[in-house]
Amino acid sequence: MKIDFRKENDYWNKYWAEHSVPFAPSLFAKFVLQHLPPQAMLCELGCGNGRDAVYFSMNNICVDAYDLACNEIEYLQKKYASTKLQFFVGDFSKLFSVEEKYNAIYSRFTIHSVTEEQEDAVLVWAYTALKKGGCVFFESRSIKDPLLQTGEKLSSNENFTDHYRRYMDAEKFQKKLLKLGFDIVYREESDLFAPYGDEKPMIVRIIAKKMK
């Protein structure tokens, strides 16, 4: 099965149109906030309905938030934009290089929505965009997540249910970060990180720091 990523974009535009109002921040956002310096500059890769971006900005973090859901981004920019928060329509796997702008780059449930080639581009961009001592924060479904065994299997770590997912191999992902020059600050897998109703997906969390 070949994934049509234009249809993927349509899926997410429809999804966020039905879930457009930011609600309580994710558990991951609350976890990450503890690791951010005061008044940090943060880039969110795939902000959805903006709930985590809004939360960070309310806690004195400056945020650039990207997503392809253009209608949702237009709504968020009109309602929530401020000197600390800006929303942009954009593919986070195709961001232009910037010179050490951010203290933090944040991705929750978005790195597993892109291909491995796109993931590699994101990691290279992240390293160039971070200031020395800055960190990347990733939360993703793990290859140990039972959902991988459902839907249509596309590869050993990809499937299609109602949309495409590529599940994270934590060991492989860590090796990529180390090869780029990051140090691993934190890595853990758990089914307690992102409970949703009766669901308890197996989740990877990784924090890596740019040391040079």
C-alpha cells in the first residue's frame, strides 16, 4: 500500500476541525516544562489544536508552532497569537535551517506521522536550529505498542489504521541522535505516559541535548 500524504493532510484538517478548541495540555507538555529554562524559545513540530503550544506560552515560554492543518492554524493564530506565541502553516519535515535559534524543539505524537527519510531531515534541522545546550523532546508510539499489530501492516514498524503511523524503535532513534552529536538526557518507554479513556498505548519519551 502506498500512502497518499495529501489524504493524510485531509484527514488531519478534518480531525482538527472537529477538535479545534485547545483543552488541557498533554502529560508530556507538563513533563517537558520542568526541563525548560525560563523564557525559553521553543519550536513545536505538529501542534494540532495548539493545546501544548498555548500551555507553554502561558508559562512564559516563547513558542513557534507548525502544522499543516491550515484552517486550524488560521483559527489559532487569530485567537491565541501573542508576543510569546506564533502559529505557522508548514510541513515540519521541510523547515529551513536557522542559526541556533531555539532552546527546545518539541514533538508529541508527530514524528511517528512521517517517513523515516522525513524523520532524518527533521533531526538534522533540529541540531542546526538549537542553541548550544538546547534540547529536543520527542514522544512517540513505540514499536512495542499493540496498535502496530492492527490495521494494514506496511513494514515492520509502519501501519495504516484510520491514518498512517511509523512506530519508534527507541534504540535505533537514540543511535541517530548520538550520531548527530546529541547527548541522551532521558529515555523511557511506558504505557502510563499517554492514557486515553481505556487505552494505554506504549510510548517512548526521549530528551537529547546539543552539547557543542
